[in-house]
Amino acid sequence: MTSATVTSVTTIDPDEAAHFGKLARDWWDPKGSSAMLHRLNPPRLGYIRRQVDAHWGGDPTSFAPLTGKRAVDIGCGAGLLCEPLARLGAAVTGIDAAAENIGVARTHAAQSGLAIDYRAGSVELLAGERFDLVTSMEVIEHVTDPAAFVAGLAGALADDGLMILSTPNRTAMSRLAMITVGEGSGMIPKGTHDWSKFLTPEELTVLVEDAGLKVIDISGLSFSPGQGFAVSDDTKLNYFLTAVRG
């Protein structure tokens, strides 16, 4: 979303929105500025799938475990997660602060034959709507008010719903890997991260619980040169958090 379209009540940081909007045309290029997100997507999807199957007692061999469910991805970028969720059977809504990203997302979904409801804006757009699956990946570290953002996500969660977040941990490792090395080498676009805005699992748990939800899982997202990104017990770099209504 451009700064001209930011509403008066919003958790959007217009500078952050502008930064990611500039990357829109490159979003679907696995060798472009969003290459790291393409590498993150497989373990991210694997984690989501395991949580979905465990929560709703699904068949892990099913191709469409989200059939009949509504899903929303907040901070969806150009749709790297929305499209797989749609292929898993969900009726998907994608929301992003950068209108440029939404434009690219709509075009790519149409080319892929997927019907996804993309909207430019922030979590506040969801007031009054409920979704079975609420996801927000690598977003909370970019908003102006994390507590209000989590409250907005929680408000969009259906009674039997599942909320899944991922975000970098605020550790010496994340500073070294994501900013010193990642941004310093150009693997991550410079200016993407502000380490001081990273949340620890304990801090994010408090925000989630204050929003009336219960945390049921925290898993790490680790990286090794040989294996790449993988879900693990090590939360020092990045982590997933899954929550349900308390």
C-alpha cells in the first residue's frame, strides 16, 4: 500500500510498505530479490500442513486438507503462500500493505488459474470477518504496533481456527545471519530488517495470550549450508508459533 492509501487506524508502517512495494516485480523470480522467500516456502508449507492435519484430524495423504475452509494470509506479498494454500483447497484471502504487491499477486494468480481474494491494506480490513486459518509470515517485525497487529489477527480467527505466525528471533545469531551477512552480501535486500523490532518467542507468546489465544506450538526455523532451511527445535534464528482460541 502506498502512503496515500494508509487509513487513519492502521498498523502499517508506510516506509516498510514502500520498501516491499519496490520489490513487487521481482517477487516470483526464485533467483531475484525474493530468492530467500522461495527457499523458505517449502519448510513453511510443511509446518503449516502438519499443524493443519493435527488440528483438524486430517489425512496427511490428502491433496486438499483445507477444502471447505477459509484462509487468510496477512502480509502476503505477491502471493507465495496464498497460491499453495489455495491448491490445498482453501478459499484464500491475501492482504498486503503494498498495492504494488497485490497487483502482481492478482496477475500471477490469474495466470495460474487460481481464484484468490487479494486486497491492499492491513489487518484492520478484516474487522467482522472470520477465517479458519490465519497466517502471517515474517510480517510482525515490520508493523508499527505488534500488540494491535496480533489482536487484529486474533479477531479474524474462527472459534475452531488455527493461527500460524513466523518471525525472526532477536538474538545475536539473527543479527549476524540476517543483517550482517544476509543484507550485507545482498542475499536479502538492504534495509529489510530492523533487528530491534524482532520479537523473542516469549515476547510474542505474551502478545498472543493477551489477545485471548493459547499457544500450542513453537518450533524453530534453522538454516545450514548443506540442508538449507528446515523446521527444528532451534529457535535462535527464526521460529513458528501456532495458536488457537483459549
